Amino acid sequence: MAYTIRMGIPEMTELWNTLREKNRNGTASKNEQATYKKIGKALKLIAENPRHPGLQTHEITALTKRYDGIKVWQSYLENHTPQAGRIFWVYGPNQNDITIIGVEPHPNDKGNAYKKITLSDMESTKS
């Protein structure tokens, strides 16, 4: 089953559009090119199969509690890298939708790591 990816945070839409445009017109730095590829690959895999082994998708219960009981999932952008990027997402708001609600580096502190994660509001993604 293929999913439609929605951007739930305006910053993500802006980042993605900027990276895509810079890659298309050849003005992206090496770092921007790498970020574009990592995010693009992760979004493609999430849309095709959110449980793809390379994503290492798993629920983050601390964020699910913060998000009014809607299950919040974390998928890897990269692995074995300090501050490796993570995409946080939820199913919905419509059937076959996945909404990206956060993109953050992996939290380092062990105790309350997920308190620092910023999530978007699910309501703002409805059309």
C-alpha cells in the first residue's frame, strides 16, 4: 500500500522546497545535496513501506503521550552518525496519509530526550 506524504510542519515544506530547487538549479552545497538525498530517500521509503528495515521505524511512546494518544513514529534519516537525523510522523489525517510532524537530530540526553523534540499540530495538515 502506498501512502501520501503530507508535511505537517511549515519549516519542513520550506526546507524541502528550497533543497529541491537548489538541487535542480545546481546551487546546492555538498551538505545540502546530502541532506536532500537523505530526506528524499526516507520519504520515498516511508511512502512505500513505513516499516522498511532500513528506516528502523518504531513508536516513541513519550511523544505519543504528548500527541494526545496518536501514535508517533520515528524513522531514521541516517545511522551510525553523531546527531543522526530522525523523521517523526503519524498516520493520518486521512486514510493512506502519513504526516511528517518533525525532523530533528537524534536526541542525545538519556533522561528526557524527547521533551526537546518540536512537533507540529495535526489539525493544521487537514485540507
